[in-house]
Amino acid sequence: MLGLLLARAGIDVTVLEKHKDFFRDFRGDTIHPSTLQLMHELGWLDDLLAQPHQQINVLSVMFGDKSYPLPDFTHLPTAAKFIALMPQWDFLNFLAAKAAQFPTFHLLMEHEVTGLFYSGTQVIGVQADTPNGPIEIHAPLTVGCDGRHATTVAAAHFDVIERGVPIDVLWFRLTRRPTDPQNALGYFNHGHAAVLIDRHDYFQTAFLIRKGDFTAMQSAGLETFKQCLADLVPFLALPNDRGHTRIDEINSFDLCKLLTVQINHLRQWHAPGLLCIGDAAHAMSPVGGIGINIAIQDAVAAANILAKPLLLATPERPVPRATLAMVQSRREFAVRLTQFFQAQAHKGLIGIIENPKDMQAPAILRFASGSPLIRRFLGRAVGMGVLPEHIYSPKA
């Protein structure tokens, strides 16, 4: 997204992706109204929504056998008043295709960054492994967008501040049937919690566990795990006309991928010639499906601040470090406040996981679900986030 916006401003940009494609499962699929609004500002919303996706106007959670609608997005002051569920690889392919329209945008697949290249204390580019051998790419500014295990962060020796997280997540797929409930993402009962993301013909399923409990769960056996899931989401245990259930599709723990949940942030996002954004600068919890949207907001803020300085930048006259600091200053409050609310949500989730009884919805949740005003407020908070960005970077 940042590369696209900078190329749109006439700046020569090279994006390095270590894989040969964007297909990686178990990634965030929730494109929030804040991101959809940015697509609208670029004039691409209709093109994006022509891609396969599902729309959610209201999010609900299930406590026991009762459904509670919460965030209501239908009153947002945006062009798209819903969350779009779209596989992240489709979204990335869409952005890459749009970016390719600009002659100064260059996307290099199978180029894995292995380190930074310095001139004194100034970062002047990266070293990368490619199918044709190692190369160096020089630039007046290097931006680390390489995720929570960022090579750029390690190479720059940035100080990472970790915030303890009590949960991990198991990701796996289950077939979806046309008769399955819609819009109820979260299920809570019997000391368990799960999220089912609708990908049209299957559910991308997140099952929450206490941090470090996966080994113990494996020791308890696959049948115990399957029974927990059946008790939590009963419709998954309903047989089809051939007598098969969705639970039976989990025939091995090898089908479950462990996502180690993190919340952290860099003390400083920048160094001379280097800026980190997205999960490289601040790993987000999957709670709220906000990670991809926060990263997009970072990219837009960075483009707004950096486009004009980069038009004037040269290897001999790089972007001033004070300008890079403006990106962190612009985005840090929104990120840290979002992480605070995610940490509070973790406390509630671990309380659910540690309570094996039949769950009753907390009184505050029942009250919120019954209040249209609160549901609209939650829709604004979840759908738009803290301090949503708008596109002010120039177009060449």
C-alpha cells in the first residue's frame, strides 16, 4: 500500500517479497470500513468489491445458545458500511495489480531481505537473496514492512517492548454449508472460545487456548479436542446426508496451525535511512481483526508525510530523521490505544477459557447488545479505529 501511494506520487519504489506469491493461509481477512473508505478515496472501491468476498453489517457473538448483536456498521459515515471478509492474498494481489499501473512501481517476488546496507550509521539499502543469487538494492529510504519477525528490526537492533499475552490461537479449516448461521463470528461456552471466519465455502476457524497449552491439548488427545469444539459450536457436529460432520474433518493435529499471539511495539520506529511500520513496528493481537487495517493506516500516514520529502531525496540528501519521526508521532497513539483495548479483551478471553461452566453473557454485554446507540458506537470504534487516516499524498 505504501509502495502504491508513493509510486502514485511519482516516486521510484521497489517492493521486495520473499515468496513467489502472496498465498499464505491463516492471515487476517477482515477489511474494515476504514480501509474500504481509503479504496473509495482512490476510486477503486467498486473494483475491490468485485473480488469474491462476504459482507458483514453487524457482528454478533454467541454465549451458550444465545446470539448477541454488537457492533453495527450500518450508520458509519463511509461509502461501505460493512466489513468485507476477503482472503488477504486476494487483497494483496488487488493492490499489486493497481500499483503495477504506475511506471515507478517495481515488485520483486522471491527477493528475501537478509540484512541492511550501511554507509556509516546511515541505512542506504538492503541485501537480499534472489533466485539468481544475492543482490544489494540502494535507496534514500528503506521501509521495513516485514512483519512481527522483521529482519529489518533485528538488523537495526531496535528495542522491542513486549506486552504479555495470556492466549494463543489454533487455526484450521472447516467446510461451510449454506444453512450455517451468518454474522456470528465469536462463540463462547464451556470454558472455550472460537471465531469462525466465513470464506464462502469454508470457515477459517480460530480456537483460543491458554498460552503454551497446545502440547497439553495434544496429550489429551484429538477426540477430546473435537468434543470441545462440538460442545462449543453445536451446528458443526450436525451430520450431512451422508452422515459426516464438520468435526470429523479434523483427523489430525497437523491440520491445526499454532499462532503465537503477541502484542509489542518498538520503542523507536526509525533510524537514519530506515522506517518500520505495520507489524514490524507493533505486533497486534488478532482480537478484532484489526492488524491489516492498522498496517494500512500506517502506510497511508507514511505516504502523506513522506511523499514530498522523497521527491526531493537523493542518496546524498536522504529524508531527515525528524521527518521519519513524524510518522511514529502520527501513528503511535492510535496503535498503543488499540493495543490497550486488545489487552483488556485478552483478560476477558482468558477468564472465559478458565471457566468450564455453561456461559452466560456478562450483564454489560447484554446491556450493550440491547442499546442501538452503544452498538453504533462500537461499530464506529471497530470499523474506523482510532484516528483513521485519509489519503493526502499527491498524485503525479
